[in-house]
Amino acid sequence: MTQVKLDRPRNLKLGFKAMMTIEKELHQPLGKVDFKNITFEQIAIIAYGALTHEDRKLTLDRVVDILDDCTEEQVTDLINKIGDEMGESFGKNPQRAELMKVAK
């Protein structure tokens, strides 16, 4: 679990349940996401899946609203920390490097 500051400190967790939620919202396996060309919608969906463990009432629309109110630095930090969580969840993951490029 990794803490990120958004509207308040929140904890990202990319466990099995989060991955299922993300894949359901993306309508594709997470491994099929093209991290070289990731969209803002995909970033929001991944953040949503990673945050719902601590707030079951959280919705994708609410996550988008939270991200809208964040600074560029906060969103960059979120992207970096999602990459870190993905790396921890799957071991060394080449997709993490692609996700990190989006944050720069």
C-alpha cells in the first residue's frame, strides 16, 4: 500500500480485487493497456480501482472530480505511485517504465 495526497491523504492498493475492478471498468485486461499511450480516462480508472479498498462508496465520477481539483504535481505523484504499486503487485513490470514516462 502506498499513500498519495489528493483531496486528503489516501492509500493506493492494487490487489486482486482492485485489478478486477480496473479490468471491468477498462473493458479489457490490464495487461492490454498501452502505457505508451495511456489516456486520462485510463489513469482515472486505475486510480479508482486502487482507491476503492478504503472507501467502498467512492465512484469513478468522484475520483475524476478529486483529480480535477489536484495540482499537476499531485497528479504526477499519483501516476508515479500507481507505477510503484504495479511494480510491487507484479514484481518487475516493464509497463511501469511506460507509465513513468507519462508522468514526466
